[in-house]
Amino acid sequence: MTHAADVAGTDAGRPADRARQTPLLQTNVLVPMAIALGSLLAGAIYTWFAGEDVNWDWQNYHEYNVWAVITGRYGIDALPAGFQTYFNPTVYFPVYYLRHLLPLPYGLMILGAVHGLNLLLIYFLIRVLLREAATASPIGASILIAAVGPMTLSEVGTSFSDILTALPIVAGCILILSADGRHGRYILAGLLIGAAVGLKLTNVVYALGAAAAVLIAARPLMATICLGLGGALGAVATGGAWSLMLWREMGNPIFPLFNGIFQSRELVPMNIMDWQFMPRGILDALAYPFYWLVGDNRSSEYPFRDARFAVAMLLLLSGVGRSLITRVTIFTQRDIQFLLFFVVSYAAWLTVFSIQRYAIVLELLCAPLVVLLISRSLAGPPGAFTRGASLLRVNSVMAATALLIALWSQPGDWFRRPWSNPFKPAIPQQLHQPADYFVLDKPIAYVAPLLPPQSRFYQIADIAMPIMPDGTFDRRIRAGLKSPLPGGAWELHTRGKPIREQLLERYGLRVDASKPCIEIEGAQLGTAIEACPLAAREK
């Protein structure tokens, strides 16, 4: 049997055909420059049309965590954002400064432009995969499919880190596929992917995919060692300092996660997991791509629709089936590495999280995957002679598939405001003095930076992380109550939700019904945060 990689690596091909299939797209440096500029513009323009980002996670901890580091709040407040208070804030510093140092909408448009660079990486990835066959049609189809990803579009110009950390992960994938035995590329790939894991731990699924991909490298042991070394350095560089602080202060380097293992005294010994999006069995897991095809959003909080994963699954089954039936290997070693990276990452994601936002890298990689599978299934092994009519058929199928995926896609929505009505709430006069705030709901922490800086904020309603009796946070709250602030004590909750007054009993407080509650405009249009004054409970 002749392996496709052997065919692709020979000079036995026809010179005229090779010249005919090496267009300006592959030789002119202006093309990647033009795609880079187009990617930046696409991200910025989409952000401008979409509006100001006010997503739930920004309201809860993206904004607060950075502000807390800058202003030294971690020794003053008690979990205002709940258990997310102790997630590594490093990745959220860029959006914080872009949002606060530049006038709207320019800061978030710059962020959106950076997010758009994922499309440039898709261009390089399809070039690495298809080599001489990467003509205008497969490149255009890959970029189009990647550009309309429902989760990708929903995060452009937002504080979500999934789309930002996709940049080093996709770049790492490109380096692995193009390494060809060069150990420096494996180290750099590990450095990039490890850095993404250090910034956001959910990216660990892509580290597993990368580890699987290098197992079939020319020298797998050395490749694995280099990837692991780079990964360790990258993770330590972006997450080491934060983990060290958590280990020193909380006794858990990834607090509050996996506390069933690390046993921090500030949390009950349990592992915080979100099970609501997980498949209910093997058949259910296999059906997820087809759920997304018909708009079933069981892996996301909000509706979306996407055909790419279903198309990729069907094409993969078709390609593998054809290879088995004809006994012709249609995939190169590089193709198999890419398939391993994707399949292992997808399986790990589905097993551990099944949260659609965390699959943005997979969503992006689906674009070159679909194009690659069409090319291999219809055009035959790489390096094989392809007639003009056959090449036209392949390109037509790519273009039609990309167009149908684009037209069918429906992006998710994490809430935005029109730029004409930005979030700039007026703080009521009653809250102009420093006070103690008991937070009885989520997300509330984003208002903390808007209130007097000497104020203190205590979250006592987080189901996933209740305040431990006589723990650090419990003692901090009680010490604060012994040193009252001039503005008194208030509770904060979302308008329309009941006040969970029973939670205040533990600290000898009650809502003071003799005084009115007041409102602060909420970040999401039509919402508000109610602040109700508190008084000592009668004994």
C-alpha cells in the first residue's frame, strides 16, 4: 500500500500541474498581511455593531477580580463574586484597562480586533494542512466557517477569555503540525498551550489533545518531553504566581476547585462541578453535534445553532470508511496528528465540561477540519494528480458547504448594550458614604468599584461556596461588623428576586423595614440592583 505522505513527499508529480496549483495565494506575502488586516477589521467592526459587553461573568467576577488585585481588596472583602472570586484574574487585565482607559467603544473594539486574529491563524493552519492544495477556495471556505462560529461570534469584543486564549492554543496546534522533527517548535507549542492553561484551567482539554498529537511524531518521546517542558514553563509563567498565593493563603493551589483533594479549610471538602450540560450517556454524547444542528442548546445557557460539528462528524466517518473500503490511505501523518488533536480534545471537553463556550477552539478548528476532510475524500491522496474538472468539483463542494454552514449558524448572546446607552449608572446619594454590603445574589460584584472605596463587600449567598463557620471569611465579616462604617450596613440583591433575609440571621442582622430600599441601574438593560438598609436583629 502506498502511503499518502510518501506520494506527497516525492517530486514525481507533474511540474506543469504543480505550477498551475501554486497560485499567488501561496507565494505573495501581501496575502497573509491582507488577511491579518481583514481579521482585525472584522473583529473591530463586529464589536461596533454588537454593542457594549455586559455578560454575566463580567458582572460577577471579570471586572471585580482585576479591580480587587489593583486595589488590594482580597484582604478586605469576603467572596463578593462567590467561588469565582479566586479564579486567576491575569487574563482579564487587558479588557479591564481597555475598558477603563479608553473611551467607549474604542477599547472594546481593539479587543474585538485582537479576537479577530483567530481567523489569521486559521489561514496559516489550512496552509499547513493542505500545503500546495491550499488555493483560494479552501482558504476562503476555512475562514468563512471559522468566522461564523456561534460561540466565537458571541465572544468577540467581550471579556470572555475563551476566545482570547484560543489564539495561543491554535498557534500551538500549528507549531505541532509544522514541526517536522524540530524540537524547538514543540517547546514553543507547549509554552503557548501551557500559558493558555495557566490563564484558564478549562483549557487543559487542549493540552491533552496536543499530547495525543505528538505521540505519532517522528520521534514521539522527544516530542512529548519538549511539549511537556514547554507546557510546564508556560503554565507556571501565567498561573504560577496566583497558584502559589492560593496555596499559601487557602491551602489549595487551584482554590476553590478540587477541594475534595486539597482539603482547604475555607470550603467543604467537595469538587465544584457543573453537571447540567453533561450528556446522559454514550448515545446522548454522540448525538450532541446533531442537537446543535437543530438548535438544541443543551450545552449552553442561551440558544445557538451550528452545523459544523455534525458536518465534520459525517465527513470523518465517510473518509475513514472510504479508506477502509478502498485500502488507500487518504490521510497524511500530519492529517492524523490534527485529527488526534481535535478528537482527543473534543472527547475530553465532552467528558469533563460539555459547556459550549469552552469549545471555542474546537469550533474554530472545525473550519479547517471540514475543508481538509472534503479535500481528502473527494480529491484523493495528497500529491495525486487532480484534473481540472475534479478540482472544480472539490472547490465547489467546499464553497457550498461553507456557505450553508454560515447561513445556518445562529450565534449565542451573552447580553450587550447599545453604544448610545452605555453602562454609567448614577449612584444614589444614600450610598455615597463607605458602608458594609452583604451580597445576597449573583452577579452583583461589578458594582463594588462604583461605590466608595472604603466600603466592604461580603457574599453570603453562594450555594457552591458557603462561608465556613469560624473560617477566614467568617471572622473577617464579624470583625467588620465590630468596626462599623459611616454608611451603615446594606444588603444587595437583583430587583425582582426575594430577599434571602434568613442568611442575615447568622450575623445578627435584618432588613430595616422602616427605611426604603433604593436602586442602582443594572448592567443589563431593564435590570436593577436593590440596596436595602440593615439593622441589628432584636435579641
